[in-house]
Amino acid sequence: MINPTRPVPANFSTTSPLVMMRNIGIVLIGSLVVALCARIAIPLSFTPVPLTLQPFAVLALGMVLSPRLGAMTLATYLAEGAIGLPVFSPIAAGATGFQHLIGPTGGYLVAYPIAVYAIASLWRSSTRTLRWALISTLVGDVIILGVGAVWLSTLTRASVNAVLTQAIIPFLPGDAIKVAVAAVLGFEWYRMRRQPTQPKP
């Protein structure tokens, strides 16, 4: 079985049907995981941004996929939502798929491909320790929160304090847990993939 987190050998064509089918499967499964996490959402009365598990899915995918494959997965997810598939959070009543992308949560959504690419690139260029796993997922989470806050500020013309209250501060405790869990899972996944297969007696 081909490992999606490792480069394809030079003697194996990256355009072969097997590689293409594998990549398409990974992209579709990854976008489905994000869509399922988007269904787990809790609305907050003081902000248009709900609490969801979407960021956790993005952080985790960044730890297990290559940068390009991760970005492709999240770009596919956004495209699925833009054409009207029910993959975004259902909190915004009456909003169509594309309206989500230009609405209050649009910044978070648009940041997903950027964040997953940054996580995967940083993790794969590091020494692959748990410390680097935490740093990688933290950087990705900062990108999501930062772009989301800037987007909401531009859209609503709210003050800095209002944006901090609506777009960043309420999500910090939950995001700290998401960062830690995604980092541990990604680190353990790497360790398992690195362990040599024990021969059968």
C-alpha cells in the first residue's frame, strides 16, 4: 500500500492511474471528514461564528497529508460547499453554500487550505518531535483565527475589541484542546508509520 505522506519513488509515475485514484480517494475522504466535523456546531449568542470541529479536522489533516494533497483536499471542500453541497456548518439559517464563503465565517473557511499547507510543510521540514507537532498545529490554528478575525473585521467594520470578543477570545480554550489533540494524533501516526514491520514467526 502506498503511503500518502511519503514522496512517490522516482520510478513510479505520479500520473499513473493508481496514484491518481489514490489521491482522488484521499481528497474525497478528507473533505468528507471536514464536512462531518462541520455538522458538530454550537451557536454562540454574542457572535455570528459558531463553535465547530472543522478546525480540528484541518489541523489533523495537515499532520497526516502532504502539503499539496492537504491543500487540494481543503480546496475541494470549499468548492463542494460553494456549489451548494451541505458540507458547511448548518448554523447560518437560510444561507446557501456560496453565502457562507462571503459571510461572517468566510475568513475561517478561506484560511483552511492555507493553514493545512502551512502545517504540513512545517511538520515535514522539522525533526518530527512532539514539540514540532504542537508548533505546527499551533501555527495552523493561528492562521485560521487570524484570517477569520481580519475577514470579520472587514465585513462588519467592528472595533478591535469587538473582533477579539467575537472572533478570537471565545475560541481559544477549545482551540487549545484541538491543537494538542491533533498534534498528538499526528505525532503518533508518524511514529506508527516509522515502526518497522515485525516478521511473522
